[in-house]
Amino acid sequence: MTTIFTIARLGAACAAGMLFASNAALADCQSDIDRVERFIDDPDANNLDMETDAQIRGVLEEAVKENRAGNEAKCQELINQAKQIGGVE
């Protein structure tokens, strides 16, 4: 009986840890999204040509969709691509 409770507690702890990690990861992607949005909305901070600006905005839009869908890995992949295109730190 004690073993069942131990397994149940371990399972609950793992689930809580995964939930926390998932929420933290979503927050990381969201903060990167915010950073890229601030960058492209501030013409004094960047010297982007129209083509590059449009390219970043397109990738950013896809990252936002993936973030809303909860697909953290794809969101982070896309937002990293947008950051690289624009040279966002």
C-alpha cells in the first residue's frame, strides 16, 4: 500500500515539474517574441530594409501562432530564426 502512495506522489511530482517547465518555456518564447516585436517596431533601433522587415514579421507571425498553440519547440525555433535574420540579441 505504501508503494502505491509513493508511486502516486512521484507521478504527481513529475507532472507538476513538467507543467512548470512547460509554462517556463512558453514564457521564454513569449519574452523573445516581445523582444523581436520591440526591435522591428523601433526604426531607430534597426536599419532594416523593407524586404528584411517583412521577412522577420512573417517568421514572427508564425512563431506567435505556434506559441498560442502551445508548441514551444517550434515557437522557439521560429523566433530564433527571426532573431538571427534581424540580428536581435
